[in-house]
Amino acid sequence: MTIAPYEQIDEGLYCIETGLYRHGLAACYLVRSQDRLAFVDTGAANSVPGLLGVIADLGLTPAHVDYVIPTHVHLDHGGGAGHLMAACPNARLVTHPKGATHLIEPDRLIAGSTQVYGEEGFARLFGAPLPIPQARVIEARDGETFDLAGRPLRFVDTPGHANHHGCIHDEWSQGFFTGDTFGISYREFDTAAGPWLFAPTTPVAFDPDTWLASLDKLMAAAPRVMYLTHYGAVQDPDRLVEGLAESIRALAGIALAEEGREESERETRIKSAVGAYLLARARAHGVTLADATIAELLSLDTDLNAQGLEVWLKRRAKHR
Ligand SMILES: [Zn+2]
């Protein structure tokens, strides 16, 4: 049996390493109340055996899982949902209504992801999602609360990173499972100033204004802690939110500076500007790692952010 590395971070709350790319890049969460379980995010298809190992390690079985809740359908968050649902006979899948079709019929999602990662990379990194029977899928309304054996989990619609993104509020810990909405914060960049956050502007539906509004919506609930998929729990969201909002505006600004410029080499220019911006922010935060180490830790996000910004520019051009 494979058991994914995991740790208990609060009462009935476990942060699990999904094993994508490198350790410390993508987590998911297991929430427990009495002997009932809910997953928030799932990693990719390749992550699922390790997640089932965690359930066994806690002395429970897949039959104890009531909910599987991907925050959005990007593969590092929801790619394993179908395999998990197939293994957990009593679970219902809770999703943003705009993500439901992709989980029920993942063909387009697979095609889109193959385009971003290449066929070989896709199979190696993620594994193919399984379709989920429609009858087991709940399309969550904004504010809808799901009861996990007396522990309320509230779905909040938070578009901006993706239009099919929701966050889950955990009343017991006064925290949000934020998927990508509260940004990325790798522990390698922690300094005396605390954690450093930046926004993933991943393809294909980055929308800065909508995202900033979603942040306001989260903060209105006065959360005590945010559980990030990338990576782990960060305390004091009040203190962190402005830095994250600044990164949304700055990254959008990098793209907007390209409007009206010729398109050849655009992606190269955006990518180098994103890399330079992230490096400068890391330095301003007091990170003392070598430039090359910082660039390596951020290489995937730099690529995806640049791609996402370019897609956003194209969408803006089309709508003008
Ligand atoms: Zn993600």
C-alpha cells in the first residue's frame, strides 16, 4: 500500500502531499468529523493510491468518505476526482456548476491539458481523469453548506483564477480551503517576514478584476487561516491579502504592457517579465536563495503564468 506523506494540521484536518512535480508543490486536504471524511482537492489521477493509503492509515475505509470536493477542475486539483469517486462508494462529488461537465465528461479537459503539457508530460505528471457518473455530482450554489457529520463545509463561488473555482469554508477552524484563489506560497520562500504569496495566472480564464472581488468575498468572512493547495496552511490572511492582490495587478500589468505591441516573441517577453517580477518580489520579501534556485522553484509557475497572461490578452483583443 502506498501512503502519501501527510500531517495533521488541526482537529480532524490533514494536509496531504499529492506527489505532483516535487514535494511541497501540490497538497490536498482530508477533513474528518467523527468517522466521516471529505477530500478538498484530490491531486491528479496518479495521486489517488497515496490518498487511499492515508484513509487506511487513519484506520478508516473509502466507504467513510462522504464528499469529494475539487476547488476547480484543473488537473492538480480535480484530476484525481474520478478515481477517488470510483474507490469511495458513498461519496458525492461537490463542484462549481461550471466545472461539472468537465468532471462528468473529461475529454475536453484531457485535450486541453495535453495541449499545455504535451502528451508524454500529461501521462507522466497526472494520469488520465476518469468520468464521474452525473447522478453522483452535486452542483454547489454560492453559500451552500454541506454537513460532514456535524461539521459545516460552505461552498463559496470565487472566480478569477478560473471561472469554475470555488473555495470551501471550514467553520470549525475558521479557515478556507482556497485552491488557487488565495495564491501560491511555497514554504521554501518563508522568511522572517512570513510566507510570500503570488497569483497563478494559469490558462485559460484568468480575470484580474473578478479575482480581486473574490478575495474581498473571502476576507468578508474574517478567516483565521487559509489552506492553500500550493502549499499548506498560511495564518493571518489579513496581513497577506494585499501582497497577493498586488501580484494580481502587477501580473495583469505585464500583460497589458504588451497590448498594441507586435505578437512575435510576445510569449518570450512576457515570460521573462514574469520571471523578473517574481524574482524581484522574492528578493523584496527577504529570500536569500540563489537566483538560479529561485528560478528553478518557480519555473513551472513562470511558464504557466506567462501562457495564461497571453491567453488573457488574446481574449481581450477578441472582445474589443
Ligand atoms: Zn493549482
